[in-house]
Amino acid sequence: MSAQLLCYFSGLAFVRCGYGHYNRTFLLIWQNSRAPPTYRECLQQHTDFNPPENRLSLIPPALLRDLGYSDETTLILDVGCNSGELSGAFYKHLVPEEQSDRRKVHLLGFDLDETLVQRAQEINPLPSRITFIPLDITKDTNQLQDYLSQHGCSHFHLCLCLAVTMWVHLNHGDSGLLQLLSRLSSMSQHLLLEAQPWKCYRSAARRLRKLGRSDFDHFKTLKIQGDVADHAREHLERHCGMELIQSFGSTAWDRKLLLFRKT
């Protein structure tokens, strides 16, 4: 995610935060009214809005073991890893420090934004186990296939797709969303999905209109609306050979965490 200051006045900062070109705009109330926030400060405030704990509190630490992954090489894919904070926290949540040397668990995170990927690499807590790369999955998966080959695997054991679907949906339409789900399911044994609800779409579009900007390319033509998570479940089960095996409830932002398995 990148952060760009749009305007600043008397402690109020409009900041556009984006997953690559999937941009979001937030109003930050900045305490230091003499100077606008820096890029790093904007990014930190956005991270504070939805810290890793909001999701991790719903995920059992023994998830990998419960799914049958214990001693063998286990690969995790984090789609839209941002600057890596959640990736690192998720890894440590599933693989305690005392087990990290013994267990062969590797995580690959990718993001459209090369600046964010560079930051993720700089703060990477476990560079021998966690890797970050710049990638646009809507265009290319060769790097993902190369990573699998390097580890002698044909698929990722667990794929994380957390709060990414809406931005792909808004910028690539219904077909783009379904293509993303199909692509992830084709290379994953398990998929942990957090799809933004429709009210988030309306909020994102409303923020753009208030700033006098044009709407998202596909917002008014989307046919997949309402319960987007249920639409995603239906596509994964009907067309991708996956089944919903568990719901971990909803996050503080009222987003369902759904776990799917390849049948």
C-alpha cells in the first residue's frame, strides 16, 4: 500500500492509501497542525486502523497442525501483503519461535507497490522463512510458480487473501474478481478469505465523490453485489473445486474470515 497526501489544513489530512492502483482515501486527524504527516506516518496511521490482532484473535494458533501440516514443507501465500506487518505477525502466530527452526514453514508475500515491498523486506523479522516480492497477480503468476518449484511443491498449502477482493473487483470488474478467486484456488490447497462487504464498496465510492474525483471504473456496472463473501463462496464451490470448511467469525470491521479447502 502506498500513501499520498492529497490535501492538508489545520490538522486534517486527506490521504490516499492504495494497494497499487487500488486506492483508498482516508481523513486523518493530525495532532501536529504545523506540518502535514510524512509518508511513514500516514502508513502507520492506516496500519493502526486495522492492526494484525483484529484478525489473529480469530485464528487458532494450531491452524496449520489442524489442517494436517506438521513436519513437511509448508508454503503460505499472502496476497497483497502491504508492508509486511500482518505477514510477519501471521507467521509468528502460526509458528511459535521455539518451533521455527524445526518446522519447514515458508511464507511468500507479494504486493503491487514496490515501495511497500521494499519496506516489508527491510522490516522482515524472519528473512530465512519469509520472502516479499512485487507482483501483479492479475497479470502474471510466473514468480509464484518459480517459488513453488524452488521448494519442490506443486501448490501453496495455505493462501491468505485478506481485504484484497474489493480493490480487484472495483478496478477489474466482476470478471476480474472471479478470475482472482479461480487463480488463487488453482494453486492453493487451503484458502483463507476475507472479502469486504458491499457497504465498504459504497463507502469507498462515496469518499471519492466527496473529493470531486471520478468513480471507480466498474462500480456502477458490477452485478456481484450484496453479500460479496457469499458470492465468492458460491464461485469457489461451484467452479473451483473448493469447499467451505470453517468460518472464524467476523473481524472488528464486520468482515467474515472463511476457510476453504480443495476437494
